[in-house]
Amino acid sequence: MKEAVHISGVPSPGPDLQELLVRVARGDQDAFASVYDAVSGPVLGLVRSVLRDPAQSEEVAQEVLVEVWRTAPRFQASRGSAMNWVLTLAHHRAVDRVRSAEAAAAREHKAALLERTPAFDEVSEQVETRLEREQVRRCMRTLSELQRESVTLAYYRGLTYREVSELLSVPLGTIKTRLRDGLIRLRDCLGVSA
């Protein structure tokens, strides 16, 4: 067994991190406790520098250490040091958390916008109603002044034929004739079939 070198460069007793990871890969819980002690500080520091939020940083650091336990057999000393492997896992996990939070915020923003956007049917109905209203106004201008006045009172103000007759001081028969002629003219102008 080779002597482990502490981060400060001073030799430290016991197996090095690489050797400990090999033992963790075989299920050695005591070796994992040593790995945990050696890497938990640097992992938390790295994660906190990415996330900034202390509570989330602790949660992600725990996830990283669980991942180290589960994926220790994937560690390959030929591809880099044990500490770099662990810190790479930590960095990836922290970046994933940031992306996940950003995606969730974007989804919430999009959902909020969709709630404020009227449905297509609602918009098309509003446009259709506006166009119909404009067409009725245009057709109302084709009526004589007497017809327009009678139609407005009866159909837009809700007065009965008799009330229109009394209000305008015109015989009821004349009001009925004005309304009938005015409605026929409106029907023809609007293109409504009889």
C-alpha cells in the first residue's frame, strides 16, 4: 500500500483517496466513511459556489456523495485523480440543479402567460362580433332618419312599438310600417336570408 499524500503535500497515514474509492466500489462502508470525510468539504464548497443557496447546496452535496457511493466502480484512475472525479460529479450535479431551476421558472412563466392569453375561440368571437357590429352600423346608415330612429328605440333601447309610438307622437300603425320597412332594408343590407 502506498503512502497517501494530504492536500498540503505532507504525507498522511492510511490509504489515498484513489485506493479508498476502489474499496468503496467493492462495498466497503468504512472506506466510504473515509472518502466522505476527505471530500465532503471540497464538494460542498464547489456546489455552493455554483448554487449560492446554502440549503440547496447541502442537498446537492448529499446527492453527490450518494452518487459517489453508487458509482465508485466507474472511477478510472487512468482518466484523472479521485478528487477530480468526485469534484466533476459535484460540478455536473450543481449545474444540472441550476438548469432544472431555470427550466422550472421558464415553465411557470410560460404557464402564467398562457393563463393571461385568451383562447383562440374567444379572440375570434371578439373579432367576429366587432365586424358584425361595424356592418350593422354601416347598414343602419342606409335607413331613413325616421326608420333609424324607430329601430334604435325599439331594438337598442328595448321599447315596445306602443312606447315608440307614444314617445315620437306618431300613430302605432306608422311606427309598425317604419320598423317593418327598416328591418327589411337591414336584412337586405346584411345579406340575411328571409
